[in-house]
Amino acid sequence: MATGVYKAIHRHKVPKGIRELLHERSTNYHLRGKHILELPEVNTTTYGLKSGRFTASKIWNALPDHFRAANNIGIFTNLTSKLYFLNFTF
């Protein structure tokens, strides 16, 4: 899922509909992280918190900043292949 988000953010060959689901958080302040996604507002815990849009944003925001700032997809997949997601809280 993280690879799909990387492709959508960096404008790789991803359908336009998927790109429109994910929105980068915009702020006037200089924050430490780059390419941080907005978490969509959810109405229900059954369908909202388990949706792909919400889960993809949570996984992407849980990644370290140097993962999100990778220059190409090869570097990104190499970094994420060595990462264990068991330590992250979603």
C-alpha cells in the first residue's frame, strides 16, 4: 500500500482517481516532515477507519521522513522491504 501511495504522490503511472483520493497536508509553517498526507474525516468506525484511503494515509504518515523523500521508486521499495510494520501503531 505504501508503494502505491508513493507512486500516486510522485505522479507515476497511477490512475487519476487514485491520485485524487490522497491529499498532501498544506500548512504555512515549516514542519519537519515532508509529503505528509491529510487524514480524511470519517463518519463511522466500521467503514471509515477501515477504508483504503484512511489506512493508506496512516501507513504513509507512519513512515520515517527519509523514506517518504526517496528519489525514486527503487530506493523506496528497497527501504520499505527492510522495514517491519509490526512496530508501528495504526
